[in-house]
Amino acid sequence: MNVLLIGSGGREHALAWVISASPLLSKLYCAPGNGGISELAECIPLPVADHEAVIRFCKENNVDFVIIGPEVPLVAGIVDDLSTAGIKCFGPTKAAAQLEGSKAFTKGLCHAFNIPTGTYGHFTDPDAAKAYLAGQPLPIVIKADGLAAGKGVVIAETRPDAEAAVDACFSGAFGKAGEEVVVEEFLPGEEASVFALVDGTTALVLAAAQDHKRVGDGDTGPNTGGMGAYSPAPVMTAEMVQRTMDEIIRPTVAAMAKRGSPFKGVLYAGLMIKDNEPKLIEYNVRFGDPEMQVLVMRLKSDLLEALLATADGKLEIFDLQWHNDAALTVVMAANGYPGTPQKGTQIKGLAEAAQDANVEIFHAGTKRDGDRLLANGGRVLNVTARGKTVAEAQARAYAAIAKIDWPGGFCRKDIGWRAIAREKTV
Ligand code: AMP
Ligand code: GLY
């Protein structure tokens, strides 16, 4: 079959890598793709926000299946439009994508269906939000309701900071996303993520992972899209994964079906674990980036077949096989990230770095210029490795990084520290 993959990051390179190995695939297109994806797929400069243009491309090129990587097209309703045109897709409809597109929607659903999460208030004007804040303990979390590329969250330690965050949202710091504001209870604990394929009624767990959101070693400095990740996540024991499925993910799937907007695609539950209790922080309606880069290294089954079973509503009779190995990915970012990253610097040494059969280097923001490979984004490379333990995967990833010649970039030196500390005590 012919497949069109939408997106341009490391997540999409990882997807392209596993999909291109599927015996079901005839031809892979990617819009817009990047310098790494272009080795595996035909990259096409389609304007993804123009759904008519995407439909036309699919019809002209006999595309049988469209896989959407990022959240923006999902929340914009690309799946609704492609489905109406008779094109099969992997991803939720616009109504179901509200689970990521509106934090108030998700909080409301959790409270209506007893899904464990923190308490919250939802506001459309600053005075009401500030009045609510006054009665809440600190720290407190202020969020723009809509999509803000991970930037719309402030954890305020003081009331003036909380009020300033409310004002920033309502004064347009996040555009339309901040026209409504959610104020929520700060949940302490250890963060982890669980990914599940959902076909409208059945949820099939993929795996758990942890990422490192802060830019600096020791989890310090500003938040980023993610500086590295690993799987499995030691805090997510088999029992904790089971509880997450039973108490959080399956009730959500049932609630969405009951409300007439069944969820199809991948549900990514961002969790906080404390005293052996999982609570939902947020949902995403797409694979994690860079979490997907580690999941594909552990997956034995054909992912394309699994994504098709999801779209066809056939997960009930589907099974997924995993390698027992751990996997870890280190993000190499361009100097300046997460502020203004320096673009256009040259990267060398990737072929040598990727020689170890247990290492894959996914491109997150690169472009080719003749024979040269150039940085073209904030997060640029995801150096990913497999190992018997997280520690072994980490050693392989950093050994590969040592061979990469890129003075224009940097990475954290401690990805996986929490898991490795746990492995040492076992
Ligand atoms: P989000 O964009 O919702 O993923 O939030 C970004 C990060 O802020 C999360 O990964 C958490 O580390 C943190 N965060 C968000 N909401 C909460 C909360 N209610 N309690 C504690 N930390 C939170
Ligand atoms: N790594 C965080 C995310 O994909 O949202």
C-alpha cells in the first residue's frame, strides 16, 4: 500500500524508519519530511494546513493510508476532511482531538467520569481566575486552554507570579490558545507517560516511557519539547501500567464513545505517580516526541499493521510483541535552543556514529544541501540506542554522540539518570 506520513520531526523519522520496513508498504511519501526522512521516503512540500491539497495529492498518487504525526493538523480536523473524501487515516477526528486541543475539555471529562486528576478551575476572564487563585494552595499551575506548542504552562510558586501568568494568557501571549485559562492543582511526584492505541472502543497498551523536559543536566533550566527519553520507565511497573489502563485510559475511551466522539489513534497519557497512585496531568492525541524514537527501537511487531488495525477498529483481535531490551534517546539541539536556535551549521560524522547495529540516529531538524547536512531547527538529532538495561543503552548513545562532529549543537549528558539510579539499587 501507498502511505503518506505527515510531519517533519524525529518522531516522524522514527515512524518512517519502522513503516518502511513493513512488508505491507509499497511507497512512502512524507510531507514535508526532513533531511533524514528523505533517505526513506519521497518528501513532498505539501501545504498540510490545506486539506483540499492533501486530498488531491492522495487521489493523484493512490495513497491508501495517511498517518498524521503532530497535533496541529489533528486539532484542525484533517482526519474529518480526509475521511469524508474516502481516505483512510491514523489519528482522531477534530472532536476527539479535543483531548489535547482543550485542557478544559479534558479536565471536564475527567471530573464527569471520575478519572483521577488534580482539581481545577476554567475561566474566560482574568478577574474570575484571580479570585479562584486566591483560595488555592501554592504552587499552582496556570495553563492556556488551547495548543501552545508546550509553552502555555506556568508552575507559579507565588501569587504574583500566578496572577502574572493569568494576565499573560489573557493578554494574548499564546494567541487564541490563551483566550480561556485553566488553573489547576500542582501534582507532586514522578512523571511518566503511557501510550495506547485506541480504535474507538478497544485500547491496546503500547509501552511506558519517561522523558526529560528541562534543557539542563539534573533536570534544570527552561522547559523544552523534550531533551531525551527512555523506555521502559521503572516507575511504571506492570501494576502501574495496568492501573493506568483500567482507571484512566479505558474510562476515557468509554467516555468519548458515550459522548458520540469515539477516539481513534494513539492516546498519550502524561501521568504523575505519587504514593503508588497514577493521576492524569494531560492527554496528547499523537505519539510523543522523542518518546516514539525509543518505542520503535523496542517494537517487534509490524507497526503499520497495528496502525491499520487501529483505523479499521480491529484492535480487539490484535497483539503486539516487544523486545525485552531497553531503549534510550538523547536529543542533540542547536546552540541557543530552547530560545532562538542557530540554523545552518554543518553536521559531520553521522555515518560513523551510526555504525553500531544497536544505534539509530533519527533526524529531528535537518536539511540536506548537496552533500552537506545542515541543522534546521531547535531539536536537530535524536541519537537512539538499544541495550539490555537503560545504562547499556545510555552508554551506546553517548559513545555514538562522541563520534558526531557538530560544534553548533549540544546535548544533556545525563539522560536516563533516574532509571539508571534505580537499576543500580536492584
Ligand atoms: P504540559 O504542557 O501540560 O505537558 O505541561 C508541561 C509540564 O508541566 C509537564 O510535563 C509537567 O512537568 C508540568 N505540569 C503540568 N501540569 C502540572 C500539574 N498539574 N502538576 C505538576 N506539574 C505539572
Ligand atoms: N515529549 C513530549 C511531547 O511529545 O509532548
